[in-house]
Amino acid sequence: MDEVMADTVAEHIRRYNADHGTELTKYDMDGKWLWQCVPETHHSALNDYLDEPEFFRHLPVMPDSQRVLERLSKDNEIFIATAAMEVPKSFAAKFAWIEDHFPFIRPSHIVFCGDKSILSADFLIDDNPRQLNVFRGKGLLFYSPHNKYAKGWTRVEDWKAVERYFYRD
């Protein structure tokens, strides 16, 4: 979900800039995690945002994700897997966000986990190489500023690229 369907980084940066009077952008990340782009003394603030129950509730939707996932769902069984165990307070907000923006995904097809090695599927679209490393199917690395220089994966830059990957028309 995060950084694939939902623009978590945009919300994180928006809150950080508002609270600290900065003008940090995704371009400043350039191959780094957000935590690597702010002073260490501000790391607790970044973590605090994630612990706010509503942080994940109103995230921006990644462009074209709704259309492409709905198209894919007509030909495939789609599951949404989110590493929610990394932020346990996110469950309710993430579930509500998916229900609001992807109503064609059945609740029984939403998987809250931590380690995605438990998944048994043909494909995993993820922004985190760590999750793709433990997945047994075919991993597609969805572009995010932090993974800009990651090697060894089939990359998809956006949802239009995902669509082209699966529908070569």
C-alpha cells in the first residue's frame, strides 16, 4: 500500500515541513530514506507522525493506481499486502483508506503483515527491496525516491508502467 498505492512520503514531508518550517521535497531524498534527510534530532517527530491514528487515513492516492488495479482485478485475483505490523496503530486507518479508494478490493483480500515472505502469489509490486528479497514470486520494484539506485529488480516507475507490464497493448 505505502508508496505504491498511497503517497506516504508526500504526507510525511508535508507534515515535517509544516512543523519545522523547512522546504524538504522528494527530490532532496535522491536515493535516501526520509530519515536520512533530516537531522537525527527530528527522527522522533517522523516516528510520531506514523503513530498518529489518522496519519494513514487521508494519504494521497498514487496516480492511475485505482484505474489500473481495477483493470487488473477483472483478470486476476488481487490482494493488497501492507507491512502494517511495522506501525501497528495504522490498521484501522489503512483498512478504511483501502475501502474508500479501492472498493473493488474485498476485505478478505487485504493482508496485514510485517514480513512479506508469508505471501504466496505470482507477483508483488513493492517499493522496498527488503520485502522483494523475501518474496518467492516475481518482484516488481515500484519507484520511490529511496529506491532510486536499487539494482536487481524489474522496475516500474508508476502505475502506467505497471499496466504496460501486464497488458502489453
